[in-house]
Amino acid sequence: RKSFLDFNGEQKAKILYERHYMYRFLKAFKTKEELENLKNSSPDLVHNVGTYKDPNAIYGTEKEQFKKIDEAKKIDNDSAIKSCSWGKFQVMGKYYNYLYESPAEMEEAMNMCEVQHFAYFKVYLKDVVGSAIITAMKNKNWAKIAELYNGPDYAVKKYHINMDKEYNKL
């Protein structure tokens, strides 16, 4: 799995921009009218529906994710960074405060190396997910692992099935 991509001649950590996370973060300080305007003017950047639930929306290519975050940063820098999953392990930026002082510091670290990706992943598993994931891993309970790692809608994307297949390949 690729951890870094070339974007305009610069190596950047792989990201996946999540427009529904951006909506959630903006909701804390934008008015309903402002949010509706953003949803209407920039539906690929701000929306209250996850892409997987909206058949008219797509994530786009890996490189398009960098364009999305750059545009989203013009709306709000920290919210944009927190609205992406980052690096080799695709941990959401919203957990930045478990290891970093600011979203910008986390972004800088993610763009450095895979060691930073692993450190962030490790903190995420230990401090956010907790010991339940270790038990699920020991029991090869793919559905529970997927639920804890990817959220309650894990089955929509068949994460548990893919984990089982990859495990059996190894």
C-alpha cells in the first residue's frame, strides 16, 4: 500500500478527504445558513452526508484528494486537516491531539515519513480504540476489528471481508 504520493513534484502522505467530517467540524462555528451555502457551492468539500451514502458523489482520484484539502483549507485550515485520513494506516486527522499540538503539526509529521504514520496509528489504537481491538485481533474477529477501526458502517464497504481475505493470503 502506498504511503506517499507525488503531488506537483512534492511527496505528500496519502490522504482521503471526508466532506462529511468537514461539515461536522464547521458546524461548531458556522451558522446553518453558512453551512447550507457551503453545501450548495462546494458539495465535494462540505456536506452532511457521507460519500458512501450519496451515489452522486465520488471521492475522486488519490491526487484529487490533495486538491480537495487545499480548497477546504481556504474555508478553514484546521477543519480541513482533521477531515482527512492520513498516511499508511489512514487514521483520521481528528485525533491529532493524542500525539500533536495542532492539526498543522500532525500534517507536517504525516508528510515526513512512515515512522510518523506508525506512531500516530499506535496512539490511535492504544488511546482511541483501546484494548478491545487487541482482543478482536487475537480472536480474528474481522467484523469487530472493522467496526472499531472503520466505524459502525464498516459492512457497507465490506472491510471485514477484505481483512479476512488479506489475512488468509498472508
